[in-house]
Amino acid sequence: MTRTAPFPRTPRVALLLLGAVGVATFAPLSLAAQREKPPEWMNVLYLVADDLNNRLACYGDPLVQSPNIDRLAATGVRFDRAYCQFPLCNPSRASFLTGLRPDHTGVTENATHFRKRVPDAVTLPQAFQKAGYSVARVGKLYHYGVPKQIGTDGMDDPPSWQKVVNPRGRDTADEGKIFSLIPGQFGGTLSWLAADGTDEEQTDGIAAAEASRLLEANRDKPFFLAVGFYRPHTPYVAPKAYFNRYPPEKIKLPVVPEGERERGPRPAFASSHAQQDAMTDAQRKEAIQAYLASVTFMDAQLGKVVETLRRQKLDRNTIIVFHSDHGYHLGEHGLWQKQSLWENSARVPLIIVDPRRPSGKASPRVVELVDLYPTLAELCGLPAPTGLDGKSLRPLLQNPSAAWEGSAITQVQRGGVQGANRVVGRSVRTERWRYTEWNEGARGRQLHDMQADPDERRNMEAEPENAATVAKLQALLRR
């Protein structure tokens, strides 16, 4: 399903409406716009995974097979401490695509469109349109309800794109075959299927083919192409061959300390669900097997897009960005999925490949997804709107270990948008510490030494010797 969004004409760019017949192409630049290309002009290939945590080979996981993402890491900068602003699809995506924190977009759940609060926001893809780039989306960039809204526009933002492609594969037709902890419910419920058929029949396989066609048809035109994959978001659906790569006997379940949840704070564990708590160990292994199979399947589709880029020799002048919308629990702290402020949920994979600055190195500095907008604007010589909440990562692309004054803020919300049951959690991450407050401390505080205690099992907030550290982090959080 393909839709061409309406877009305004500007003095710098002459845009050609796309026809429904023939090969889909980006809108071409006028000769005047081509003469006005900034001196650092580069294409952008923007790749986003859905619900992907850092369980990837290039991040040190000994089991997961992610060869194509690993190749990106081998040529770019892998950010080891990158964090989302809100571990839920709509708030996170609205944040990194506008360059604004959730408190500024007003989006803290999956039902509100960011333009209700910031109607005049110039989004990241809009900034590239204004600079004369041709801008297209394939798949999920803004929020979609998965799987019910696959193949539709979901909660898309039409002004952001000149062209969109909404793939829809056999994974949607196979819903009746999917196992779910709550029969008939998917999306927010753990569910999975080792599917029949080929990669190419799946939604992400179709997305990879459509993105590759766009790259081939537009190799001589400056572009910003965003490709959003739907996996590994539940239902974890991938062809059977990917499941076979992860035998359940090789999967180790995370250790959950006895009594951890009872020690609280209670809101830190409020993303739990009764059906997930009641799973057997065999079901937990099946769920992890299915998730990892979906990760490797998604990696294979990403690889097809990047290989097309390289085959067309576009990798020489294309910046590649890869990240997830947020992290994901697979049983750590007894939790599954997202919407927590533990490291597993807040941390994301992030890789940036700039062919002018080949690296293959990792950056230990703390960065945020809200930093991507000013980063890409600077790398491509574009003017960024005033008022963005992030800062450019260009210094870390030049020297991944450069001195860096960075911290990351992640937030969640429980109990609705307002009312007595509303609980807001805010967490600040530095290179050593994570400090979290629930309702500004009234519902609990947490302090974790991420160097000595990376699994966040010891809450050090109440220890007197940490009072100065708490005060410093509290000031960072509330600033």
C-alpha cells in the first residue's frame, strides 16, 4: 500500500508529484536547489527497529546473530550508552523525530499525536525537505498499533514525508496461527509464531524490497530515506529457519533475586503483567527464542537495504543511522517488554556511520535519542530549528572517547494522564550512576552504581555516604 503525501512548494525546490504507475521515485530537485546544496551535502539512510534491546553480537551478546548490524558497527561509531526519552513507542518516536523531550511534545502515551501540543514543530524529515532533500518513509517511523495497523498510515505525520510506503505481509494474515498468552490478543501481549513461507512474504521483507527499489531508482538524487522495521515487536513472527538458530536448551533465563519486587519501590515494577508473571520456565525460553529469532530476521532485512546502498555505491556519500525506539525486558527484574526505568528498558542500540569519518570504535559517552536531530542537521550542513532539546554528537563521531558533558533523562507515566493514581517516574543516567525518582521521590527513589552493579540489584539511595551523589543527580534530573 503506497500513499503520496501532499507537500508544499518552496522557492528552492521544484517537486514532482509521484504517479501510481511505474517505478516509484523520490521527488527530484530543481537545478537551482542542486546548486544550493550545502558544502557537506550527504544522503541519509535512517533505520529504526521496533522494541529492540541491546542483545546484539556487536554489543557483546554471545548468542544473538546480528551480522548486518555488526557490520554497521564495524564501520561507524557504536554508542554503548545511548538512551531513549520514554520507553514506549509513540512518546519515544514523537520525541526523536521532533528533537523535543516528551514534556515538550505532550506525548506520554500511545493515543496522542504530537501536533496537538506542538502543531508547528519542524520535524527531522521536514528539516531535510526544507533543505531541498527528497524525503520518504517505508514502514513504521511514527507510532503504529502493531499488528492491527500494519499496512495503514497509523499515527503518521503527513507533513514529514513526500512519499510513504506501508508494507503489509503474510504475518498479518497468519494472526490466527499465533500463540498468545491471552488468546486473540497481540501487540501488548507476549505472542509468537514460527512462520511458514519466506522472508520476502513478511511485512519487513516487503519493506526491505521497497526501500531497495527506492535506493536503486534514486541513486543520483539527494535523499533522506527512513525505513522502520516492525520486528522484533510482539507478536514475534519470523520464518521457522530463524527459530531453529536458537534452540531453547541454549537459552539462559535471567536470574531474578528473591524478594526484589517486594523491596520496591513499587512503581519500578508496575509494568509487570499477571500473564507474564505466570509463565513457566519453558514458556519463558520459548518467548526469548521467538524474540531473538525476530531480531535475526529483522537484521537480515536491514542487511538487504544496506547491501543495495553499497551495490549502488551510495555508501560513499550516505550517512547511515541505526537505532531502536527503546529497550526491552526479557525477564530481567521479572519484567517483560518495556515501560520501565531499568537499564534494560531505557537503553537502546545506536550506530552512526559517516563515510567521511570511518571508525569501527565504540563511544562510552552517555547520549540520547533526542540528540539525533541536531546531529544529522550538523553533519549535513542544515540549519536546525531553535529550541531542540538535544545536542550534536559530531564531536563523538570525530573522537568517540572525547570529553563529553552528557547525561540522559528517561521518563515513564503510570495510572493515566492525570488524577490521584498518576505516577511519574524520571531517571537520569550518567556514565557511572542511574538515579530515579517516582513522583519527585514521594513514591520512592533509586540510586544504582552502574559500574559496580550493572544489573541494578542494590538500591544505594538511602546510604548516608551517597547523599552528595544523590543531591548532584537530583539537580541534573530536575534541571
